[in-house]
Amino acid sequence: MNETVAEYVKRIESTLGGQNPIKVQAATAQRLARLCKGATPAKLKKRPTPGKWSVAEIIAHLADSEIVTGWRMRLILGSPGTPILAFDQNAWAAAGHYSKRDPQKALEHFRVLREMNLALLKSLTPEQWRHYGMHSERGEESIERIVQLMAGHDLNHLAQVEQLLKPKRALR
């Protein structure tokens, strides 16, 4: 999908809708585990088409994204207004060998990292939620905005995983 940064942000925002972003994030690891339950490792690693990520690659991406998000939030909290670099998710997928990662281990990594980030968020003051960094592509992003974007990001990838694991209907 070729889209501009603005189109991506709009799509992710619309995915979240009016849902509570903290509740969405708190439920994501369990929803992923439920979706993947009973799926064979081969099914989790099967790409739908060349160049599109498998379920295993999506989970590895979510784990790495949680590292990035945690770093960004801590950077902002320690130095409000700081620059925030974008990253090339496809370059990270290739360099990090997402296709070779164990999906269950990646899911556990994601779960632990998410719990750490949610614990941080629960400790913040109202003022800290407004602290922001300057994203290299999206401009000013507060902690609150990052949380909203990540919740929409979760829902986007959960929908992809659900679609990839949906049983195929036999043609009649």
C-alpha cells in the first residue's frame, strides 16, 4: 500500500474511532494470542503474497514497534521537544529476520514490552501526557498522540492477522 504520511495517519486514526486507546493496547496481546491459538507454525509464517507480511512477521513488527514506542515516550519524558526519528519498517523486517522469528516468542516479547509501556503510562501526570517530541515525518507528537496512534496501529494489524488466519471457504 503506497500512501503518504498524512494518509497513513488518517487511516490509523479512523481505525481507532472513538475507542479508548489504553484499553485497546491493554487487550492487544491477548487478542493476538487468541487469534493465533491452534494455528500451525507453517500457517503463521505463510505470506499471503510475495512482499506482504505473514502473521509471524506482523507479530515481530509489533514487538519491535513496542520497543520504538517505549523509547520515544521515555525520550520525550526526559527531554520534551526532542527530535523523534522515523524508521523504515521494511528495512527493520529484513535486517531483523522477521520471517525467521518464532511467532510465539515474538508474541511473548510484545506482551512483556507492552505491559512495561502501559505501566509507564499509568504513572504519568496529566502534564506529562502533553509532553511532545518532533517526529521527523509527522511533526509534533505528544505522549497522548503516540498512544492513540499505537492503538490504531494495533487494530490495523489485528485486522490483518484475523484476515490471514480466517478459514478459507470451499468453493462450490
